[in-house]
Amino acid sequence: MLDNNTPVPSLNELSFTDLLFDNGSFSAQIEGELRPLDERYTPHAERLLALCIAHPNDNDEGFKITYDGMSFRCTELENINTDLCFALRKLADTVHTWRTLRLSTRMRDVILFGNEYDSNDQKENVKLGGMVVVFGETNSGKSTTINALIDEIAQLESWLIMSFEDPSEVLFTKTYATGAKVIQRDIPSEKLSSGLKTALRASARVIKVGEIRDKQAAAMAVDAAQAGFMVLTTMHASSIAEGLSRFSKYIGDNKLFEQAFRCCLHQTLAVRPGVSNRLLDYTFLSKTRPVSNLLQDANFKGLEQEIQTQTKHVKKGG
């Protein structure tokens, strides 16, 4: 137990990604492992818990709170042992760039310019329309990658980009030399349809749709892609094949799904023991004629050779 004279360190001094409050106990996720929270930080945890309890929660996807200069996405968890169980994800205060994530420039170019990207590095016009999906497990950094892609697009094109999430995980505050604007709205999935109508009226070119968790969100993402938006989104999956299979089942129409598809990647995030450095690895797939045929046939296992070939190609580009 701490005495009243023990100084309380700032929560910013603790390197963590998540906090878990359950039945009076406090834990922190550090370097990929859940550990009991150092008791020096208990006063902070108690204040955060009080904020969670006091916050109205009418949204299954959670809510956002701020504390000590940090923002958290909070989710109330159902636990038969207690009514006071919350998971808190610390939100990034800056947008990571494609370069800092060590992602392939060639992969970025294929995402934006398509597989017909000139081998002599002569950029064609960005081809509009279609879904870009980042698959991965929980805590694999899916949203971080999507946000880095938004940053890349804004640096290259003078477009209006709109993001619909609940809550937004990072704020875009950068002023882009291209004149590009990133407009963000915290919007629950049941109101996503009205958000997409707003994007259409505003002549947005790119939209980010939070995470695909159900048929409704999947259908809206496909509709937006069919309407000419470049749709950036994420989905929980253990592989590209599994993610595409589940997404396609949500849509229920293989041809429509194939038409809306642009490209995807699956990423994993490994944490090296003893250090904070995270190692990001990924596989990649974009639409080609063979891929289109396999998607229309719902032959997702048959995509493996294309995934291997395309992943090797984009990684070779550095």
C-alpha cells in the first residue's frame, strides 16, 4: 500500500497499450502481456474508472474519454462476476506515417494506382472506387495502417477525405501542402448510412469506415465502393482468405463483392521481449483477373498462390 506522502507518477510515464478494470483490480497491457498495474498508478486507474462509470454508454462499440492529456476508447465488458468491467485502449496522439511503419512504397503505389502501375515509375492517375481492407487480429495495428494510408493519400492528392468511426482513434491535425482535407466524425454504425450520404454530397473521394463487424456495415461499405468512393476499412480475421470469405458471406453476392473489391492486406504485430519495438509483417492481395475469377467463384483458398506472388512483389519494392 502507498502512504499519502508517496508521489504519484504521471500515467504518461507508463508504456502500455491497454488498461483493464475488473472487479476492483487494475491491469495494464505492456509489450503484449497483461500485467497487474503497478500500485503507484492506482490513483490514475481509480479516476479513469470513475470517468467510465459516469459516462453514458448507449453504444455497443464503446465511447471515448480523455484524461491527463491522453484519450482512451472505452468498452464496457459483460462479466458475470461484476458490473464494473471496462477495457480501455490508449489512442494514438499522432498519425504514424507509411515510412515509420516500414511499409512498402510499392504496396502503396499498387493500392493507389493499381496493378497497371507503370514499371518505369510513371504514375498514372489514381484509380477511384473500391474497398481497401486491412485484416488482422485484435491489437495488430489495423487502424494505424489505415490512418497511415490516409496520410499518404493526403500528401499526394488534393482530395476531401472523410472518416466515420465511433470513436475516432486518432486526430488528423496536419496541414497538407496538397490542400487535402481530412474530415472526421464520430458516428455509430446505425447512422453510417447518413454519413455516407453526407460524403457523397460533399464530393469526398475517400472515406474511412471504422471496423466491419456486421452485415449492415459490410453492405454500406460495398455500396460506397460501388458509388465510386475509395473505401478504407478494417476487419478482424486471421488471414486474407478468412477475411474475404467472411466479408463475402456478409454481402451474399460474390459478383457484387468482387466488383467492390480493390485490395487488402493481412498484418501481424509481434512485440519483441524486453523492448518496445514492434515488428509489423503482412501479406497482400489486389485485384487482378485471376483474383477476380476466384472471388466470383468464392474460391478463397485458391487465392494463396496469388497472395504469395503479390506479397513478394510489393515487399521487393521496399
